[in-house]
Amino acid sequence: MLAQVIIFSKDRAMQLDLVLKTFFKCCYDHNLCDINVLFKTSSNRFFKQYELLRERYKEVKFIYETNFREQLIEHLSYSAYSLLLVDDVIFTSPFKINDCISGLEIECDAVSVCLLLGQNTNYCYMHDVEQKVPDMYPVISTPLLKYKWTEASHDFGYPLDISGSLYRTYVLLSLIENLSFRNPNTLESALYLNRTRIQDFPWRLVYPKSICFCNPMNMVQDVFVDNRVSKLAMSPEYLADLFDEGFSIDEEGFLNIVSNGAHMEINYDFRRLEHNERISIGQELPYISCVIPVYNGAKWLPYAVKSLTAQRYPHMEVIIVDDGSEDETLSLSHDISRKTRELNVKVLSQRNLGPAAARNLGIKNAIGEWILPLDCDDSFAPNFIHDAVGVILRNPQVNLIFSDLKEFGYKSGTWEPIEYSWENLLRQDTFPYASLFRRYLWELVGGYDPSLPWGPEDWNFWISCSSYGLVPYRLKGHMFYYRTHEVESRYTKMLRHWDEVVSCLFTLHPHKYSISTLLQAHSIICNMCTETLDKIEETIRKFPEFPMPFFWRGLVKEKNGQLLESIVDYTKAAKLSKYNNWQPYFRLYYVYSNLGKKSLALSSAFNAIIRRPALSLLINQTNINKGSVNINL
């Protein structure tokens, strides 16, 4: 998507519901946006209310806050334009995201479009004073006006709010990548202290009449306790009581209100939701879908299924996915499905595409809200599911459950993963692949990536999930049994190519790793062995819609001096990539520079920098003008 909305929320599901209802009614082109809620809760009760909203608003991505700074930077990078909101914003008037984007494209020296301000906002609530509305001028071909924030006061002179402004993402990223903050309040404070860094963007854009306002009904942060709160205050706990009783804030009374400031006190009216409008999440036992990909594993498959029937958990299905096996796997799977009475066993099949694609197919056809991957030669202790379900019922915020690992077969051993943190997971895998996780994580990240040579698709999957808020729980004991084999396995092949594997994995996350780490990964990939390059060629044939195999092959061609061929691969990778992938453009910049194509190098440099502003330290006009640049491979 060209644009996205990021809403910050804590313990205010009732008020967030109002934000979403009024936004969808007032934003006439909201289908142009990805809509994200980055939320935090202080109790299980508040968390369950956000889970209800997750069910109610299927088009909205709910992201549980575990590392605010890193999650925000990651998600900001997904779109060229970002509208930041807080959960006490109320939309009152029609508007279009496309008008805002057009205004910023026309007014290149405007920092943002502020939806909270307009010619009507002559009162500053936070200081309780009248404020002067600055001179405003039309923005051609749009319904917007512009004013100079550098010459304005009070709300009009506050250029970097996160309550209701749309920004060019690269402007925000260039500011916050070097700032320290831990929540929305400290972020806004840090932005305010660094406002002089955006003096080159002296203009702000607004609608003639403000589009929304903040209703300061209560306070959930404990950073700036002197912030002004409404005399009509309703505590988050009181609103949570009403939410649990089936009430909702009536949005109709807010539509077409004209506020006199960015903040305005106004009472809420409530209505009880009709029965067909309500969604409930009870304490019923969770349904679990266990997905088993199989390639030539008929010898081991019955043991894996037996370990699942031994769980004696009735609310579970088993989905066996035959990955183009050449042995009797498919016929045996159907036989297991017919004879297994304790569990619902489904059988699917596909041509040989690898375990990641097989897992994706199984999960796509699963009905459980919890997913449990299991390879055909591995198994679980009999009480794994029982203990995991107990965790689910006691801890609704937990979305991943795992245990320590015990090896058996050719060799024995154990693995106790290090404690999970954002930083630890980037350095090494902290979960077994056979961990129980909520299905919505798979939906949010788009499934397992099958393009990695030799694996490890599970570690890559957990890294992707961390952006959406991993809340793991470790069961006591070694309850996952991992079979080892005497002959070379997929795992041992992966270890033989470990440096290449890890380097490819790093490049799949262009904003989680430092630029220097990724450039070092480029250097390793371009020297990959023939066996790995053959694997990547095979991946391109199987998955031509995935961008990074083209990029990895392009690095090899660039190193070998096949510059024109590398341009083809880099261009393909750029076209197929999500917005945040700066790496193909960065490599195109170097290749075009070495070919003396200055205009193409400049265009590539621009596309790289707006996606990763810190690249401006490596890319400069001098290098391009020289017409020759060291490739750094």
C-alpha cells in the first residue's frame, strides 16, 4: 500500500472502537490504506477487549506492543506515507487520503498534513488560551491550505504531533532512527525537542475545516501526568465496564461537529449493541490444527500421528500435507485418515515445493485458531497439549507456546533455547519450529517464506512475527522430541551452508538489521558456492513471485562483472518487493554508477534513501558524478 494508518492505543478498546468507526465513515478512500493498531494493555481484561475488536475489524491489523521503538520503525517502513493517530481521536468530517498525498507531492517543503487543525481551531486546549490562526494559502489542485508552522504559535507551531497527521514516511524515519523513546509520549517529546531538524520543511497542510479532534476523556500514560484531562472524565475502567456489558460509544453524534481546537471536551453517548453486532470470546477450549508436511516420510509418519492421538485432546485436527513424495506417503496418509478415530485427520497434496510451502497449504486449510507445526519424523510428550491449553486459558495475551527440545535417534542431546527478546531473536533462533502459535500471526506475516535456500524458514517466521508482538511461554521440561538421522538431512545441509543461509535470512528483513550488517551479508551472498546458487535457481523456477532469490542471484552476477544481467535481476526484485526493501535500489545505484548512467543512478539512490534514510551517509552526489564507484563486494 502507498499509505498506512498507525493508531497508538493503551487500555482503551472502547475509545479505539470509536476511532475506527468514525475513520471508516469519514475517510472516503480508506481502502487505499493498511490500517494498524499498535496496542498495549495493563491487564488480561483489557487484552480480551482488544481481541474482540480484532474479531470485529477483520481489515485492521492489531499489533501487540512488546518493543515500541523497534516495532514502530519496522512498520513505518512499510509505506511511503503514514498517518499517525491516538485512540482518543474522533473523526467528524469527510476527507480523502489521496488528497493529503497529492498535497504533499505538490508542496515538497511541507512536513505533514495535520487533520486536527483548520481555520476553525482558534483555541489551544493544552494551554487553555486563544490561539491565532496563521495566514493560510491554497494548495493548487487540492482542497487543502498551507501555513508556515515556523512562524506560528501554540498548536499551529507544533509540527510533529502523532495524534492526527499524515507524513512522508522518510521524514519521520530520518528523525526517529537516531532518537531514544519507549512509548508514544516519549516519542512525541523527542520529536518536539528535535523539531529544528525539519526547518527545511517549514509548511504544514490542513483542510479549511479540521477533520478530527482529540477528546481528552482520560489518561492512561504515566509519563506526563500534568497533561490536562477533561472535567467530564470517564476512567478507562468505567468504559471497560460498559464495553463488557455490550455498550458502544454512539458515533453519530460526532459527525459534522466543528471543533474549536485540536482538543475539545465532549461527552460520550452510548448505545447497547444489538445481539447480531456483538462478538464474544469465551473460555471454551481452543481448537488446534496440527500441520505435518511430509516428503518421502512414510516410514516415520505413523509415529508422529501416534504422538498426537496420545495427547487425548478432542478439539484438534491433524492436516497431513504430502509434498510430492515418491514413496507411499500419500496412500499411507489416506489410510491413517480412515483408521484414526480419535482425531479428525485431513490429507492434502501438492507438487514438491518444500516444507515452508507445505505448511502454508496446511494452515490455509486449517480451521483452528491455534497452529502446531510438526515434521513427520518428530513427536511430542503426551502432556504437551494439556499443559499448553492450561497456559492459553490462564494467559490470553500469550500467542506462542513451546518447550525445550530433546534429541533422539542417531544421536541424543537437548536444546534449551535462550530467553526470547527482540535482540536475541535477531542473532539466533529462540524457539523450536514445533511451537504452538496463534493463527493470526501467520496471517499477519503472510506465512512461511519458501524462498530461503536450505532453510531455516521457522527462524525467519519467528523474526517476522516479532514485528506483531510475540508473547511466548516456555513449558517446563523437554516435551518436544526431535529425531536425528545418520544420513545427511536437510538440517545438516543447512549447517554446511550456514553463513550463506544466515546472510540470505538477514536480507529478508531490511529494517531490522543495521545497514553495515546487511552490506556484509551482500558480500557473503555474492561469493556463494555453486550448490547454493543452483538451489536459488531452482527456487526462482518454483516461486517466481518471490523477490529475494532474484536479488541474491543479482549479487552473484554483479560480483562476476555481469552488470547488465544484474540490473535485470535487481529490477525484478525491486518490482516484486514490498515497499520497505531498499536493497535492490541500493545495488542498482552502484551498478548504474559504474556504468556511467548518472540519471538512473540518481533515481535509484533516491528510491533507496526514501526507504532507508540513513543510506544518505553512503550515497552522495559526488560519488554519482564521478561515474565510477567501488562495488563493495
